[in-house]
Amino acid sequence: MHELIRSRRSIRRYEGRPVPAEIIERVLLAAVWAPSAHNRQPWRFVVITNDSIKSALASAMGERLRADRLADGDPPTRVDADVSRSRARITSSPAVIVLCLSMANMDSYPDTRRKKAEYTMAAQSTAMAAQNLLLAAHAEGLGACWMCAPLFCPDAVAAVLSLPADWEPQALITLGYPADDGKPASRNLPGAVTIWR
């Protein structure tokens, strides 16, 4: 297990061959076995293998990215390059999984403090499902890459995918057979980020 965790990389380029549905289903099964707050399992998944939907999603997200970056005063040539790179990552992936959270089954509180804590627990639970998904994909010989971009344009993602009202886009995971090994990884050792008491 430790070797699986340490050998996983974010893969951004894929071979053109499709990922069989049964493998995607196994990866999703691993995802739903993640721990979750109150065992409410707030994660939701949208699997996209249709090229026209991937293209529409990439276009909608790219338009929002472009508008935000230009409003920030970033140089148009850099903005165009970032939008193109993002679009290529999404459209060249054999499969894309949009990870959402739903508060439908989470607890409801009258005060802001506990509402915020409950939402954070749902987001953390959803992120744990994503980690299981990424590790399962790696175990299946697939490459995957977590993209947080849907957090910056959830309404655009929801509109393109016709999501139920309670499904909030959190991340987009590209998935396919790796065309390369990804970039070398480095991590801080536990001693640099841990306090013992």
C-alpha cells in the first residue's frame, strides 16, 4: 500500500484508447468506500466520456477562466495559453469525472458556526472519496489528475452538466491510460510539518 501511495503521480497526458466502463465502476466503488462525516456519504460523481460534453464543459470553464484572468489584468497571451492548456487537458482525457458534494443528507443547524463546520465536513468527506478514486485509478494502471477549477466556476459546470440543484461541483478528475510517467514528485518529510506533544 505504501508503494502505491508513493508511486502515484498526477498524469496530464493520456493515450487515446478509452477506459472500459467496468474499470471506471471499480474506481468509483473504491471512492464510495471512503470515510465520511456521520457516514452521510455526501459525494456525487458525473462520469463524462462523450467528447461533445467534454468540449462544452471545457469551453464553459475556459470562458470563466478567461474573464476572471483578464479582469485581474493578466496579459491576454498568458491567459490564452492557460485557457488552451486547460481545454486540452479536459478534451484529450478519455474520461472525466466531475466530483460534487451534496448537503442533502448532512445535518442542518440554525447558526452559522455549525453550518460552516457541517459544510467543511462534507467537503473533507468528498475529498477523501477523491483520494480513494485517485489511488484506485493508479492501482488499475490508469493515470489521473485532480483539477480544482470547478470551484471557480460551479455555476458553469452545473449548467453544462444539468446537475441536480444540490450537487455542488468540487473538482474535475481526468482519467486515462498514461502517455508518460508524470513529473517527479517531492514531498516534505513528516518532521517538517508535524508537531509532537
